[in-house]
Amino acid sequence: MIPLLSDWENQRAFLAVLRGGSLSAAARELGVAQPTVRRRIEALEQALGAPLFTRSPTGLMPTESARALGPHAEAMAAAAAAFGRTASGPGTELAGTVRITASDVVGAEVLPAILTDLQARHPKLQVEVHLSNRTQDLLRQEADIAVRMVRPAQAALRIKKVGTVRLGLFASADFVARHGVPRTWEELTAFPLVGPDRETSDLRAFTAVFGPEIIPALSYRTDSHLAQIAAIRAGAGIGICQEGLAARAPRLVHILPDRFTHGLETFLAMHEDLGRVRRVRTVFDHLAQALASYCAEPSHSAD
């Protein structure tokens, strides 16, 4: 192999530009100067004998060669990150790094308190939390532990169902003071609603539950689940929220609890080989217990 092509620093620069779309974004990600990124890309292009990026009004666009190399660079980055986590602490000690992937809502709203409690007991333990609704591949070691709302289908995984996260319709107390609450399912479309935006699986699922007539009532639309929860808390309308989150301050009012309820089965997964690594096993067991408690939190009734 040509030496420049096997240089991981050059490949890191290539992947950073591919992800960020510009030399400046790549430089920020890597913590190096922009000219350094340019030199590394130019070195790769010279070794390949072909350009990797072309300039456009929106930044650097990958060429066909760059798109073909992208998955291989991603795989190498995942392997390098896994190598670093494994080397960060002996497998028998409660020290080092554990990488967790979870949905944006669970990762931002539920895990921080759970992991802070764990780290208070094990201060040498470091955690990386990747927020994504994409199913990451544990077999490729993109993460050590995954929190999933669907049962993973991959083999060679240790999978544990921790419970069912209950969903309900909620509105802020301020919203209820201004608008009141619907007393029947048919009245729901008369109220401002918070929900998904584009033609996504979320929107299709939303209309399947509520019917297409619900769409005109969606006065606040976003595909971000975190943004939906923020809008509900701010009083923008009635929307879907996890009951465990709604029960926390500031408390939200449960709307039509007898008419709408939905559950999301929740699973933890990790590669079965990682069960022998003490820090990973400890985080897995702690998450299992804490998430089971979260799933079992009692809901509160409507106003």
C-alpha cells in the first residue's frame, strides 16, 4: 500500500472533511490548523491520483472516489475509537471509557442523572453518550452499550428488556389555563397540537393513530423529539411525551389519559464479549436497574 494512503492522520482528516463539509469544520473537529487539514487532503489526493472533494457554494462536495472511501474510513474510525476505549483501563478495573448510544430524548433527558449517580460512585469511569435515533452497529463496535426502543436483531449480542416506556398526551399548566383541555377525543383537533413535521415515519405513525384530520391542528411542527418536548413544556400545544418525563418538574397535565396510551419496549444491548469487561458490565447492569425504575415510575392524572 502507498504509505500516504495508510497514514491514519491523513484518513482522519479526510473523514472529518467528509463529515463536516469544509476544511474549517474538519480543523475544529481535529483540533488542528486549517492548513494542516488541507495538506493532509492534498497528500491523499496525490497518492490516489484523483480529487476527493470539489468546491461548491455550500462547501466541499465529495467526489465519487470520496463517497466510495467513506464507509471504509468510518469503519477505521470506529475501530480506532474502540481500541482507545479498550486501552483506557484494564478490563478488570472500574476505570476507563464506556460508549453508550441512545435516542436523543433518552440520552438528553434520562441518562444524565443515571450516569452521574454511577460516576459519583466510580470517579475513574468515563462515559461517552452518542445521541442518535439511528440503529448503530454494536458488532462493529460503534458503541459498547445501546439503549433501544426496538429489540436488536443482531446475533452475538447480550440483550436485556428493561421495561416499557409509557407515552401519553400532555400539555403545560399554562397552556391548560389559557385553552382548557379536550374532554373527548373528537375535541382534540380543536386545540393547538405539537407533532412531527415532514413525511417521515413519525408523521405516518402520528396520522395512523390520530387520523389525517389531525394534521391541520399541528400548529407546532418539528421532527426533533427533544424540540417537541421543549415546545410542550413551553405551552405551545398538546403533544406526546414520555410519562416518566412528564411527571418531573415542571409537571405537565395528562390529557385524555383513558383515551390515548402507548408503550415503547425498551432494551439494553451490548456485544456478548464485552460482558467480560468489568467496567462495561457494571455500566450495563446499572443502566438496566435504573431504566427499569424509570419505566416503572407512576404517571399522574389529568387536572
